[in-house]
Amino acid sequence: MVYEYRANVWIVRAGYCGQQEKDCFEKGVLSLDLNLHLLEQFGQEFMELRDTPVNHKKHFYLGEQYREFDDRFRKEFEEATKGVDISSENERPEVVRKMHSLNRKLKNFNQELRQFDETMHKFDNFERREQIKEMIVTKLAELDGSVLDVWSEDIFNFTMGMRRNDIVVMPLESERLAGVGKVRELYKFRNGFGYLSHYRRMWWADDKVPLSNFCAEFAELMASKHSVIRVEGNCRESILEIVSKSTF
């Protein structure tokens, strides 16, 4: 294979779990999941939100409902049994009728509580989603300039900086391997494809390369805050050498 020495060389992190990278290799694309940039900013907030009790209002209202029913039921029970001789055969049918009536009220109350619990659960979830919306708006308004610098550079490099025939290394860190490929097409967007919505068509090499085969600086480049990293100098040349021995 003849490779272009003037081509740029990039390291691109498509994701963190490995599945996104595997999908890219399988479908012959390179993707950039912009949501990962956003989610990284909310680690502490999500932990605090997770640990915040969500059912306090529901428990309060359920307690109020129960106390009201309990007071009302005790009074009705006292009225139903007042002056009644349970041992009397003559009064037994009336006692049974009243007990059935009270039992129906208990069942109805249980059903009301169940429905109320479901309604309050939906309300709690709605309220929590609104909290998350407010959190996102607040966080985006307060982002540090350095964070925006990282985002803008990654987006620029992925959408406009890469050229056809540029070389891309995409690490699959869970397997200590990396795929190497060449850019086939310009950046494209297709709605509704999740983390593959922002993509470029690629030619991926047939075989993955062990991470240990790359230059000594490769690990330092991988530690960067960026997801799209342009490689320069000797490391670039060593990657081009690896690509020259690959089949596509």
C-alpha cells in the first residue's frame, strides 16, 4: 500500500465502553459522540441527585391520607358495633352486613392508596426530570472557558479538520488494541442514529494493532482531555509506518 506522507494523523476516542468502537469498525465509519463531552461535566451532580430522597412528598401525603381514613374508619366501626350483641343469633345478620360494609371500605381505601402511590411516583419522576433540565441549563451557563476550548477544537477537528485519506487510530482500550484506518468521506450527520449520528466513512485495516506497538508518546496523547487528537513528529511517522504494513 502506498500512503500519503502529507496526510494528517489523528487519534480519535469514539467512546469509553468499547461498544461504540466495535460498531464503528463493523459499519466502516468513524463517529464522535458529542454527548460524552456533556455528561463528563455532571459526574458530581448526578451522584448527589442519585442520593437525594425522592419519595418524601409521597410519604407525607400517604401519611395524611392514612391518618384521615384511620380516624374515619374507627368512628364508623364504633358506630357499627355500638349496642350490638355479637352473641345474639337475631343480630348476627346485621353484624355480618356491617362487617362486610367495613371490609369493602378497607378494600376501596387500599385501591385508592395504590392509585395515589402511582400518581405520586409519576409526579416525583416528573419533578426529578425538571431538576435535571435546570441543572443542565445552569451548568452550561457556568462552563469554564477551557472546557469550551476542548469541545470546540474536537468538533472542529472532526467536522472540518480531517481530510480525505487522513490516517486515524481508534483505540479499543478494553482489548489493548487499536484500529487504523483512512478517511473516505467528509463529515456527515444523520438524525436518529445515536452515537453514530455524527460520522465519517472509513476504510479500516483488516487487523487491529496492539497498543504496545505504538510510539512511547502514544500513552501521553491518550491522556489528553481531547477526543480528537492530531499527532505530530516522530509519533506520526511511526504510525504511518504501521499503516504502510496494513491491508485494507
